[in-house]
Amino acid sequence: MIRSAVVPAETTTQVFVDSTGRRKRLVAVLGFFLALFATVYMAVVGASVIQAADSGLSTKATVSTSSSSSSSS
């Protein structure tokens, strides 16, 4: 048996109504600043990763080619 959806008679009453559009503007501005912050954050992280790759290691091993014996007898 197929049942059809029954719509209540009082569907015309809306609970959250913002006729001024103030809430929509607030959400749009907050979204813009959040996206701006995320973009700046990703740029800083990307720049630090690129800079870290170019810097190399600060403690490099050195190989001495001279034949100096520093061991004591």
C-alpha cells in the first residue's frame, strides 16, 4: 500500500522571519571575514612551508679530509 504525505493545514506560519534582511547581512559579513581569515592563515602556513624547505638543516655533519689523529694513547 502506498501512503501519501499528509501536509498539515497550518504550514503558512513561519517561525523564523527576518523581513529586514539584517540576519542575512550579518551572516554574509561574518562569512566574509571567516573566509578572509582562512585565506590569510593558509597563506602564512604555505609561506612558512616554502621558507622551511629552502632553509636547509641548521646542524649539518662535516667530514674532515685531513688525517689528524686525535686519539690519545
